[in-house]
Amino acid sequence: MSTNFPEEVLELVKQIPRGKITTYGELSRALTGSVRAARAVGQAVARNPYPIQIPCHRVVRSTGDVGGYRLGVDTKIRLLSEEGIELKGRKVVKFEETLFKKSQFPNPKENAKMTMREKNGEKELRFVTDRMLGKLSTWLRILGHDTIYAGDITSEKGVEDEDTAIITFAAQEARIILTRDKKLASLADKKGVRCLYLQSDEVMGQLKELQHQSIAINREPRAVRCSECNARLRKVEKGEEDMLREKSYVPTSLIGTWDFWICERCGRVYWEGSHWRDMRERLRQLK
């Protein structure tokens, strides 16, 4: 078991889609190939510092019982119910139907490749943005960058301590803070957390500022991150066409002839249509 095991557990927890649940055993199998590490998985989940952003409420016991939760069992039941999980008391009713299984998690070998790239100096840029940079968050995700929006971070003390929550989160996950708030930038600097203050109030201007500050952002749209929730995308496989037809916004004329990607967390579907050409046109301003 690696020293990064707790972080690896929480990375998998991030991939559990809304409306699904998984178990400690499934997480253990996804990471190690057996259920023997289930207890260690449970310990890592229990220490989750951001129980909303990292949705550990979606991890339940193999019996279908919801189990414990850092913010309280009642909160866990409420969150699961709001996401469409049918419960009877403390138990998941349609357990097998809603179970997110080992085979559905990202391939651990791909995660290992990403870790190796980081060791070789090709570290992935990771950001956290303040509430004034919602559009920038979307664009950075479109460009393939792991970007968390401040509105998705909940500190235990509440939103009145949001600056501290952002700084703590950025330090925990080695993220660069992007902000238009001078107070937040100053506080992050005092805490030794990397933070970039952006002056422009327009998204293309903000991307230009990042380039001018030697941030090597991608300048082409990439089917890597969901622009809505930041989760990773996967390519839609042959035989999954019916899933695409269920989405009213997907052009049926392209199904079977075009490449599609889907977000495993929220179910959003992506493809390279005219909107990609429009984005590329706007991104030429950065060159």
C-alpha cells in the first residue's frame, strides 16, 4: 500500500457520479484488486477534509446501510435523497441498481501514468478560482485543466470563512489560487500559498494574464474535463448509442459517426461540433 493511499482513495471518491453509491470494498478492489484494504479505505474516507466537494456521502456499507458520516448521518441521508437515491430508513433500497462498481472507476494504470508524468516534471496545472471567476473556471476546464470553483467548496465554519477555506483547500491539493480579490491574494501570500491576482474582468483577458504570468495553459479545447462539474470525461464506446439518444441536446444525425465523450459524474455529453470551432476562434486571441 503506497504512502499516497489516502489521496488515491479520495481521488476515486471524486469520480462517483451523482445518483450512484459505492462501497468501501468496491473502492478497495478498484485500487488494490481485493477487498483487504477496505478498512484502510474507510479510514481515508473518514478523514476527508472536504466532505461536500469530495462526495464521500456516496460511500456506503456493503449491506446497503448508509454508514457513518463526518457531518452526521442525517445529513448523509438528506444528501443521498436529494441526489435521487431511494432510502428506507438507513438502507439503500435499489442497492445493486445504484452501485458504482470497481470496473466503472478510472483505470489505476492511467492514474499511475499521470503520477509518473508529474515525477518527470510534467505536472498537471490545478487551480481553484474565487466566486468572481466562474466563466474562467469553465474555460480552464474546457482547456483540460483541473479547476475547482470556490462555490463548490464548503468549509465547516460556513461561507463567512470562505477565504480561509479556499487557501486551505489550495494548500491541501497543491492548487494555484486565481482571484480578483486583493484581500484573498494578500492572505494567500502570507500563508505561503501560490495565488495569482487577475485584473481583467473579461475571460479572454484573464487567460492572457495567465500566459503573461508564465502559466502554460493549453490553447486548444480538450475532451478531458467536464466544463460543468470538473470530473474527468471518458469516450463513449460502441454499443452505448442508446445512452446518447436519451440526451435531447445530442444531434441524433451524428450518433454512430462522431466521437462523443461523457462525464461519469453528471452525465453531460460532449462532442466536437461548431461550438468547438467557435471556441478555437476565440482562443486565437491568445496567440
